[in-house]
Amino acid sequence: MKPLIRIKNIWKSYGDKQILKEINLDIMPGQLICIVGASGCGKTTLLNLVGGFLKADQGQIDLQGQKINKPSSQCIMVFQEFDQLFAWKTVRKNVEFPLKKIRKNCSPKELRECVSHYLKLVKLSDYENYYPAQLSGGMKQRTALARALALTPKVLLMDEPFGSLDAQTKNELQESLLEIREKTQTTILFVTHDIREAMVLADRIVVLKSGRIMEIIDNQSKDRSLENKITSLLSP
């Protein structure tokens, strides 16, 4: 099987500050990859490069063998911030909005059924007529997730999406994400500074430190003893 995403010798700097150095990573279809590291280590920059929002100084990122040059509906980002929804639109209308832009030939019935499907997937069927101001932080993130998944992207990019949530809500959304990945087989690249979160979610964990990949760890067994190894790799 060929990699869905191939990251080859990526270097990225902002002015005189080198952010990413010699990044190489293959991501297979359906994998959930977590990138862990301290703030400022280059996690979000790497995610933005994969999404086509930034251009590398050197190297190349391919999606299904095609170079990523710009943002597209093939790679959709879900952010940490709760204000990524339209405050004046209901949950249903928020999910529907990008679909109308991309699936222009979709009938009203098909659109309605598609939105209903993804609201059910994220367990928000009973809240479709609520506005963002009426939702908890976790519900807002579920809405953002439904909106992203409804576009059926090849890759879901998640930038610390549960970082601002309380522990219980965070655990619930982690479980939901694993269920969704199992049902949709969507490839997910997930950024977090939380090692335990990475161990719960990931098939493989990319340990990033000072812009370099220190190690790529197989996490299929979800072995808790790996936590000490990752902590050691990230220590000053």
C-alpha cells in the first residue's frame, strides 16, 4: 500500500528562526497520527504545511502522489478555538454551509440527509436547531467535526482541538473521535502537547522537538510504558 501523504525533507523558517528541520514522514490511508511536542516546536506549522496554508522553504508534501500547493477540500482543518462556527447560523446550517459551496449539484433532500448523517455521527441530532451560543465547548467542537467530515476529506487535520475542554468532555470527545475514525476510515493528523492524549488516540506518535522528529513510535498496543519514553525524548 502506498502512503496517502508523503512528507519529504521539509524545512521551514520564519525570518532567521528555523522552525522545521529535515522532516520526513509517510502517513498511510486510515491512520491516526499524533504529533506531540512542546509549544513552539513546529507542530502547528507542520499541520499548516500539510493543509497547504503555508509553503515550505525546502522539500515537498504529496497527497496521493500530487504535490500540495494550496488549501483544498481534500485536507480540512479543525481548530482549538470555539469561534470557528458562524454565530448566526444553527448547528445544521453551520454543517450545511460548506457543502452548498462544494456540492453545487446536490439536491435539497440529499443535502438534508447528508447533514443529518454527520450530525448523528457526532451525536448532535437533537441539537441541530441550536445556535453556537447555546452550545457547550464540547458541542461546538462536535459541530466543527461534523462540518469537516461532511466534506469527506482525504485527511482531517486537527490542531489541539480538545485542548480548551475540561477533562470529562475531553475524554468523551476522544472516544467519539476513535469511533468516528473506525466508521469513516478517515486519515487523521492530530496535534497535541498532551502525551497521554496521543497515547489514547494514535496509531503512531511523532515526537517533535525543536523542529526535528526525534522518533516515530508505534502505538498500536497502547502500551502505557511508552509515556516515560516520550517524556524522556521531550525533556530538555
